[in-house]
Amino acid sequence: MTTYLKAALFGAVIGTAALPAMAQTATTMESVTSATAKTVAQTSYAYVTSTTGADVTQKTSDTISITTDCSGWVSYNLRGFTTAYQDVQAYQTKVSGEAGKPFPRADVYRQYFANLPAGASFTQIQKLSDIQPGDILAWCLPGYCDNGYTGTPATDTGHVMVVMSAPITNDANSAFLMVLDSSTVTHYSFETLPAAVQTANPGLAATFSQYPDVRVQTLSDGKLSTNGVGPGFILFGTNSDGAISSFQFGPGDTVHSANILFAIGRLNPNVAYTVPQ
């Protein structure tokens, strides 16, 4: 995927691009990810082998191109929180099949958030209703994260994203979250949210539109694919204790719940951010 990012955010060197050193302007996971996404000018989805989570090339004095997938996108934005990111990387070696990967994938993020050690740089969030902007939400698909599934594993480990809104009520057992992620699956947009949700949350339109959406869309067998980094809403269902139990990417999509495990991590506010070099 090719994404464009202002040099002011990440400073001196990103990938092979030499960018001017500038003052640090982003200090939370929400603000880092938001600043990145607001400069997207062209995007597509791809897995890369860079240890930063993304392949980056400077395009102009204040824009870059970036190629990444969902876990690479989260890793790329998280890496400036060095202590926290190193903790996730260390846990990666404990997850079956993940030790040799260039950065933590979705199943690593899910397992880490579900098994946080004492003194971790993250706090685990248990309920959908407690989620806040900047939280990282991850899930494992069937066949990963030791969920007891014995059938053929899914073709990918799961999905991970940065949450950019508080829960937006749909009904008593479900809520939408606005997220910034890298994906090939079309999410809800503001225009495709249920009419009642739009009416109850008119400010969401402006919040959603602050992020450029230049993802390429293709239609295959009647299914619309939206490729790359951008904003979207995902509908999450809950079980009786308020924990997430299902997800639906977009209107008319399948509601997925069987053999899927969820976890949410919130970066602790005392974790310092350092502009990646």
C-alpha cells in the first residue's frame, strides 16, 4: 500500500527516506496514528518484510509512500513507543510460528493483550463499553491463538487496528467503533451506518471525513473490495459480560463469531514516545 505521511511527524529518517528533523508533535497512539492517516494520498494493501512494518520511500519534502498490511500498520505507528513495542516483539517469540516474522502479526497482538504480565506497558480492556480512542484491538481467526479449533486454519491469523472513537451504540448488545486500519475488506462508512445511528451521532460525519479516503475499490463477483489504509466503522457484538464476541465489517457482511478470540490493549500514559530514526 502507498500512504503519504508528513515528515514532521516521524523526523529524521524513515526507511530509506532522509527527512528533515523536526519537533515531536505526536505523543499518544491516537495522535500518532491520526497524524499518519491524515496525510494518506495513495494506498494499497500488502504484507512486507521490513522490520519497521512498512516499506517507505520519500516522495516530496513532506510526503512519503508506505506499503503495509494490518499488523504492519499498527507496528509502524507503535514503534516510536519503544518500550511497549519491544515488549510485543519479545512476546512474539512465544507464539507458535511467529518467531521468524519481521514484526508482530495480529495473533501476536491478540495473545499479548490477553496475557499481559505485571508491569506491562499496556492495560487490558475487558469490555467494549470501556474502549477509548488510541486503543489497539486485535482478534484471532479460527486455527490461531489456541482457541481449540481443529479444522482448517483461516488463511490469515486475524486482524488488528487502532480504535479512533468511543463505542457508538447500535443496540443493547452491539456498538460501532471507528478505526484506522489497513485492509482489503470494505468497512462501514458514515453513509452506510444505520440511519438511526447517523441521526443520533451527526458529528461522526465530520470526524470521519477528516481522514482522506483514497483507497482503490474493485468489484469482483458482486463483492466490493477496498484496498489499503483508511478510516472505517466496524460493528462489534458483545456477550453477557460486555466483552466483544463478534464483528461485522460492513453492511450485509457476515457477522463473525465462531472460534474467534478478541483482546484490547491500551498503551499506558507513562510510556514515552521517541521519533523513530
